[in-house]
Amino acid sequence: MSDFKDQLAKCASKVDAVLDRLLREQNEDPEARLMEAMRYATLSGGKRIRPFMVVAGSGLFNVAESSALRVAAAIEMVHSYSLVHDDLPAMDDDDMRRGRPTCHMEFDEATAILAGDALLTGAFEVLADDETHADATVRSELVLSLAHAAGAAGMVGGQMLDLLAEENSLKMAEITRLQRMKTGELIGFSCEAGAILGKAPQTSRHALHAYAHDLGLAFQITDDLLDVEGDASEVGKAVGKDADAGKETFVSLMGVERAHGQAQMLADQAAQHLEIFDERAKPLIELAQFVVKRRA
């Protein structure tokens, strides 16, 4: 697992270098505070799991690393925007993220909202640029797929369901749908982006889609477990918030022991979907195990 962590860190470093170039500091411009907040929210550490999915998936189809890293950076911009908005007082009302003050605490609420808006729209600008891929059809498919994953049928819709969950008791099927939208759709795009870049056949895309489905659920179950068992100093944010809010989660319905078993089963099942790729899928298989064993 230490070798895999090195791979993850190396990928994160490359993605951060691309983000640093895309989010250029604007010290002389009046709107420089906006870019400062965007950089604060995005270049603040993190394991870069979703970008790793893009890069590892692209490796299955001999995609140029420069293209994969630009898509990976765009994914991280969308993910960072979602965290900035999720942390706002109107949403989850969190003061800490990745071990330091959240964006609205470091700057102010209005600036945090604008930073999130700019990161989201900037991500689509990156995908639409011909530097990402020479084929306009590929760029168009990337934009369409990410818009679906991040919008009302995906992450944003899932967040709406999450807010409603504070006032309603949910059953397992409802929680699964909520998390598939809020977390799973963006993970799905991250896993399939390499196949889009590489113009892969449908059989390959179906395998990656199935992998992403199981991995997304394993990821969220582990997140729920960390909210129950995790330490705030390790997780980098407050824990126990779901229970305090009275929200049903995978863990509250299954119990801790069963949740651990279910997450591991899903990680193993995710790996099985990648058998058609042989050894080339090793980074993604190792990622599935890392996801369920992480402590943050």
C-alpha cells in the first residue's frame, strides 16, 4: 500500500502543478481576492482521488498525460467548488476543511460563493479548450458528461436530497440514490473520462462504469464510517455531524460492523469489473482497496 500512496502523491503533485498554472495569481487586478480564494480552496492539499481516477483510467487507453492531467485538474476544480459551497452556513455550516479554516471562514461568505462559482465555470473552460484534446467531439462529450454528473441529475441534485434528509427519515434505497447522485456521479465521470479521451469501445466504458458504481458506494460508506469512528485531527474536519443532525446514513442503518464488511465487498467487486484490462488496471484496483482503508 505504501507504493500506491507514492503513486497517489506523485499524481497529486502533477495535478497541483497544472492547477497552479490554470489558477494564475492576479496580484495587480482588482478581482485578485477572488483568485486568491479559488487558489485557497483548490490548492489546499487533499489526496486528489478523483484526479487519480482520471489519470489511471487514461493510462488504460494510451491517452497523452497532458490531456489526462487537464481533465484531472478540471475535476478537482469542480470537486473543490462543491466543498466550498457544502461548507457554507446555508449548507453543512463547517468551519474546518482539510485541517484548516473553510473558504468562507478564511475570506467571507460572499467571496466563497463567488470562488465556487468561478471554479465550476472554469472547469468547463478547461475541458472546452483545444489544449485538452484535439478532437472537438471528444471535448464536447467531456463537457456534456461532466455537466450531467455535476448538475441537477447528479451532485447538485444529491445535495438537495441530503438537505431534505435532515427533516425526513430515509430508507436504504433512498440513501443509496442520494449518495449515487451526490458522490457517485462525479466519481463515475472521473473513472470514465480516460475512456472518453481515448475513444474507447463501449465494452471498456461499461466495465469502468460498473467499477465506478461499486467504488462510489464503497467510498461513501467509508465516509460515513469516518464520521462515526474518525478523529477530527486525522479527517481534517468535524466528525459526528450526521448523528448530530439526525440524518440517516449507511452506518446508522447497517451498523458499524456490517458497514465495514459492505464497503470491503464493494471494493472487491469493483476490482472484478476491471479484469478485462489485466495488469493495466492495477492502479485502479489498488485505489479501491485504498478507499476503504483510508483514515481521512
